[in-house]
Amino acid sequence: MPGIAIVGAQWGDEGKGKITDLMAEHADVVIRYQGGNNAGHTIVREGETWKFHLIPSGILYPGKSCLIGNGVVVDPKVLLEEIEGLKRRGVDVRGLKISANAHLIMPYHLLLDQAGETRLGDRQIGTTRRGIGPCYADKSARLGIRLQDLLDEKILKQKIAAAMEPKRQSLRPFAKDPALDLHTMTEDYLSYGQRLAPHIADTPPIVWNALDADRNVLYEGAQGALLDIDHGTYPFVTSSNPVAGAACVGAGVGPRDIHEVWGVAKAYVTRVGAGPFPTELFDEVGERIREAGHEFGTTTGRPRRTGWLDLVALRYAARINGLTGLAITKLDVLTGIDPLPVATTYTGPEGARFDHFPYNQSVLHKAEGDYVDRPGWHDDIAGARRWEDLPQTAQDYLAFISDFVGVPIVLVSVGPGREQTIVTDEGRRVMGGGSGVVAVKA
Ligand code: IMP
């Protein structure tokens, strides 16, 4: 019963899209378990570019079940645009199913997200303004509206009215916004419901049946461990749990249904939005990494903050996710930077030294990385396909990460193309045998 979770091990944007796309080829079911259209990734396939925010990119492989789990928050307008876009390009979307229990992002969630950020002024979180936080807040307050509610006009109208009532004060500045008219909103959402109806389903049994039949299930996480609402750099986090444990809740399975957890991490670090970042670079090296790594957000286009690899944070991410493998991406971006500083401890306020990720917000805000210099490499590595193709110093850099974090490296990405991927012996062991997660092409 092979199930593998692919999670972000930093602040999101680690290149999970490429890794999940590679793995999806071998999976029978792919299920997104949290987040919403705050996420986004671009897949380049045979010269064609595909952008996804909600639908697992596995949809590009015919015959897969691609599921949006109950833990995801769904903006139906965005989802329909994504579905229509795929159909226009001839993709068969019949395998797409969305949990009837997934919550809907409503027009007032978008307005509240914007208003919340404006109110915070220079203390703002830097959200994607897609309504994610307010939607999860309504879910917890039991005022959420779910996919299944779209199929019953009376219930839908009642629920929208009930959800808007306690927000009247905060929504007052938008009182004249036509998007907030109860009648219009109900009509719009009913029509979304009609169009989405063939895809609305009870998704957990699809996963259980696949697991029972010894099929491969891929649990696809969005964002990353340090944006986790419980374990990340709160309050500068997203409103869901990107960690692997949340795959159980967001997909409807138990911990024993996850056999491998692969964490995706860049060979350096980026972050979008505000919040602590102990290894952040403010100089021309940071700029060089941003340019070389095309570090601009897929969802919002914002330039990403860049910094040196942070092994204190990565070891923490490994622990809270229970990582069994590390996929290191964008190694090629570091070519030519020599030496390569890597943070192995932090110095906090008053010179205190931390070898673990500090839980205290004030400490974390002031923490700065302490570095060991690792030798860099100068040869172009974009053509490397096997571990042995990498220069010795690049191999050493990866081995240092793996030893420090205590997790084997399974994949190394040296460019955006699918073929620009090195599968290590450990990766091959897991993929080909072991838990039998996938049979990989060598
Ligand atoms: P929200 O998820 O839109 O509420 O944004 C909260 C924080 O998470 C902000 O700092 C965002 O920049 C960040 N964030 C949300 N989604 C992603 C993502 O997919 N990649 C990177 N950062 C993200």
C-alpha cells in the first residue's frame, strides 16, 4: 500500500511542482491536501508551458485520478478557469474530482484578506490576497461553505447569509461592492456548482480503494514547513498545515497510509512575504541568485527574498515532517559562487547561540545564521544526469546537507527540464523497490 507525500521543506516555492510532476507519472492517484490558489507552479513539458494553482499537474497524464482533498480551500472561479484552460488544450479532465467537503473561497474572503493586510500597514504578512486566511477562519468558526452546498440553492443562500452576518462591520467599507450582493453571489455560486457538479465527489474512498489495491498514491503538499500555521514562523505563515501529517487530515487517510515523505528544498533559500529569514542576503549575491533562479512568484509575480542554505531550519523541517528523503532543487543556480556559506547555527539576541530552530518569535526575528563555508564549483552542471556527473565539490555540498539533516538525498534537480534530474541510489531504491512507490525509469 504505497503512499508518498511530497512536501515543501522551506518557505514554499522549493520546486515541488517539478518533483510532483515527475512522481505523478508513476502514481495512480494524486491528491492535493491543503492550501488553495495561493500556490502555483509551472510545468514545462515538451516545450509547452502549463501553469497550475489548484489542479494536481498529474492531470496531464491520461487516466490518473487527480483529487482536490477536503483540506484544500477552493476558489470555484479560479478552478473553473483552470479546468476550461485544460479542456481548450485538449486535456481530458474526467479524472479530476474535488472533495464535497472542501471549503469554498467566497467574494467576501478576498475582500477581508485585502482589508486585513491594509489594516496591518507595515506589519502586514504579505499574503497572496487570495482569501485563504479568511476562508480557513470561517471553516474553523463553522461558518464555511463547502462544495456540496453549491448543489442546494436554499442551503447555499442560508449559509451565505449566516456567514456574512458576523462580518458586517468589517465589510462595511465594501457595502456597495456588487460582489457582496446576496442574490448575485448565490446565483454566481449556483452556476459554478452546476459546472463543477461532475467533479464533486466523496474523495477519501477513491484514495482508500487505491491503497487497498496496492496502487501508488501521491499526497501533494503546497507551501512549505516554515509557512505551517502551527510550526512555521507565526504569524508570518499561511493558514493551513503544509506538513506531511496534514496529508492524513486533508486527504482522509491515517498515518499508516503514508509510507514515504519526501521534502523538497532548494540548494539555497527563498521566501515571499514578510517574516523572519535568518540567512537572508541583502547584497549583490542575493540579487544574482534571484536573477539566476528566476525567483519571482508564480502566483503574484513578487520578487522573492533570497538567502544562503539554512540547515538549522532544514533539520527542523525534516523533524516536523518525518522526512525519509530530500529532493534538492536548483543546484545549478549556485554554480560559480565559491565559497558557499551554509548556516549550521544561529546567533540570536545578546549573542545567544542556537543549534535548533527557536520557537520564540522575538528571538527568531533577530536570529542570524552562523556559517561554515563549503567549496563551490565552476563547471556547468545543467547536463548532469548521474551523481557521478557532478563535480566533487557539488557532491560534497549535497553530502554535507544530508549528513547534517540526517536524511538521504533522493533527487537532485539541476535545471527546469524533466530530464535535468538526478535520481540517487537511495531515490532509486525507494522508487523501484522498497516500499514500491514507483518504478522509475533509470
Ligand atoms: P496566504 O497563504 O495568501 O495567506 O499568505 C501567507 C504567507 O504565505 C505569505 O507570506 C505568502 O507569501 C506565503 N505563501 C502563500 N502561498 C505561498 C506559496 O505557494 N509559496 C510561497 N509562499 C506562499
